Amino acid sequence: MTEQPATRAQPMRIAVVGAGPVGLSLALQLRQLGADAELHVFDAQPDGAAALADPRVLALSEGSRQLLHALGAWPREAATAIRRIHVSQCAPGLASLPRVLLRADEAGLPALGYTVRYGELLGALQAAARVAGIDVRYACPVHAQQHAGAARLLGQGGAALEHPDFDLAVLAEGGAFHNQEQRELHHDYAQTALVGEVRCEHPHDGLAVERFTEHGPVALLPRGADYALVWCVPPTQARTMLELDVAAQTRALQELLPAVCGRIRELRLFGSYALGLNARVRTRRGRLVQLGNAAQTLHPVAGQGLNLGLRDSAALARALAGASTRQLDSALLRYDLARIPDRAALLGLTDLLARGFTWRQPGAAALRAGALAMLSGCWPLRRALQQRMVFGWRQ
Ligand SMILES: Cc1cc2nc3c(=O)[nH]c(=O)nc-3n(C[C@H](O)[C@H](O)[C@H](O)COP(=O)(O)OP(=O)(O)OC[C@H]3O[C@@H](n4cnc5c(N)ncnc54)[C@H](O)[C@@H]3O)c2cc1C
């Protein structure tokens, strides 16, 4: 009897909706891990150049740098290392104001993290995708829905695509599909992030500054020779602040900063972003998986949104790489379970920091000072926190 040749399983058809940093890093990882998958990447932007001008400066952890470097998508020339992080609160009524200094050398790392502009990072990912032969279909806003145990994509206005059916649709569109208030975890922090650039009297020498104020956190991130600024204020104050002249803006910011920065020499505010916590408890419905900001939008207080999204993408790529189409549902279940600790811990920690440092109840400032003093004095606690902020919470 002649043996029948084994029929080769069809490659998995995967749609990635959104060619932002999370969607592109997933596509690249799937390619790198040799997943048996036919990849289709869609983006709503008219072309790949549109988002390269996004001025937002992101702090990426050493863990994210390693991931991006392995994909050939680390914009090394554009990145500035964060070697120390100075954390303190602005509480004028308190006699002693403890501060915490996190240091890369103490943690045995070359850097605690790096800053890079969103546009620079996206440019590096787009270049790596081109090298890997991943085509992105731009000017193609799509919507995904469950269909017959799989996923179907529809074009804008419900129009049918030529080949609309996929084994899996990964939604990495940044949360554009959802009415944010309908997500299970929702909180409006009543804060707006003003972003800009600051030059201070003292060179930063790799120092990042996180200052908690009663209206929201202020972060200075080393960026080239200057600092990138993320200044969280109530929305009405944000509007007023943007209308003030530079001298008045500078005075307002100077009052909030710790002495370690020295005097502000130059300040330029150039944009604002509304802030909220919007997250899903379950990030998957059947063959639709939400990833990155589509799964959770965090307050930028701990600079963790994209770091978490990149870890989501790494876990999903690992789960899919070893699976055939028949094993897809069990691979997705493994992915769901693997992501619970990291997501839960970071959602909780970010929310606690964003809310806890604005509590004005009597004794709250002293309690926060106590927490900072404890962190400052307890190296094992600091080390545990640093490790998790850099590499995430693992199972
Ligand atoms: C002020 C500020 C500071 C921040 N700082 C930090 C930080 O220091 N560190 C950090 O880790 N994170 C930070 N973040 C968060 C970080 O910017 C996000 O987590 C990150 O951009 C999420 O990436 P993403 O790929 O999931 O989504 P996005 O970056 O939003 O990309 C989504 C992509 O999907 C496309 N798209 C949208 N709709 C559709 C559609 N219908 N069809 C097809 N494509 C679509 C869009 O065009 C876009 O290209 C900050 C955010 C803000 C606002």
C-alpha cells in the first residue's frame, strides 16, 4: 500500500488591526519566532509617515529595550538613558520631605530605562517591518467582529473586504473602537497631561524626576541635553496654563519642582493629552484579542502603558508561535492566564499612584511621606519594585 503524503495544515490567517508600536512589534515577533501564520496588518492612518511626528516622549524599560533590540527595532541613536530616578512629593506643610532615589548601578543594570519619542520608535519598527517583509495596508480603517467561531473584518461603514475571514484578529488599534466608559475598569482622573521640553540649570546626567503634587504628578525625563516634561494638571488649569506666557508657566512649574533640578532656564509646552484609566478585565472574546492600549489605557504616572503593551505582544507571540490552527484556542487560553499577574499588578499600582498622591484627607501627605521613607530606607523593597517595573510581574 502506498503511503499518502501527510497533508500540511494551512497557515493560520492572522489580522493585526493597528500598526502602532504594539501591533508592529507583535507582527515582528511572530515572524522572528517562525510562526506558521499568514499576517495581514491594517492601519487607519493615510500612510506610515503620519504618526512619525507624534512628539510624546516615552520612557521605556530596559526589558522593553531588550525586546525591541532583538527585533532590530531599537532606535539606539535617538534614545537617552535613565540612570537614576528621583521620586518625591510636593507637600509644603510637612517638615521632612523624604525622597527615593532609584539607581541603575544599585540594580546591576546599564540603565533603568530609556526615553524615546513615539515617532522615533515607530519609525524604527516600520523600518524593521519592511526588512522582515511585513506589509502594512495603510488608509484602511477596519472593524472586527466574531464570525462562525473565527474573526471577520469589515471596512469603514461596514464595507466587506476582499478576504474578510481570519482565524484570529488582534486588535491593537489603541482603544479607538471602544466607548471608553463602557470598559469594565474606568476612572476619569480629571487630569490632563501637558507635554513639553524643559532646560534646567543643572545638566540631567541621566536623572529622571517624578514629583507628586496635589493636582497630579510632574515628570521630567532626560531627553538629549534637556528634559521632556509630562505635567499633569486638572483640565481647566491645563487650558489656562497653555494660554499663559512662558514666564508665568515657568514660575508655576518651578514652584513644583524639587531643588535637585535647579532653576528652569527654558520651557516649551507643546501639547496635551486627556488622562484616564480604561481597561478590560477580559481582553479576549473568542478569536478577538485586544492588545496594548486597546486592552488598557493607563495614567502615565509610572510610564508603563507601552511597556505593558510590549509584554502583552511578547506573550501572545510566544503562545501563537508554537500552535497550529487546531491548537489555537488552547494557545489563547494559555496567553490569557499568563498575562493576569502582570496586568493586574500594573493596573493596580498605576491607579494607586495616580489617585493616592492626590488624596487631600488629613494625614494623607504624612502617610505618603512614610511610604516614601520606607521605600528609601529598605533596599530589598526598592530592588523588588525596580525589577518589576523593568521586567514586569511574572507568573
Ligand atoms: C502623555 C503620555 C505619556 C506617555 N508616556 C508613556 C511612557 O513614558 N511609557 C510608556 O510605556 N507608555 C507611555 N504612554 C502610553 C503609550 O503612549 C501607549 O501605551 C502606546 O502608544 C500604546 O501603543 P498601541 O500600539 O497599543 O496604540 P497606539 O499607539 O494608539 O497605536 C494604534 C494604531 O492603530 C491605528 N488604528 C486606530 N484605529 C484603527 C482602525 N479602525 N483600523 C486600523 N488601524 C487603526 C492607529 O492609526 C495607530 O497607528 C504615554 C501616553 C501618554 C498619552
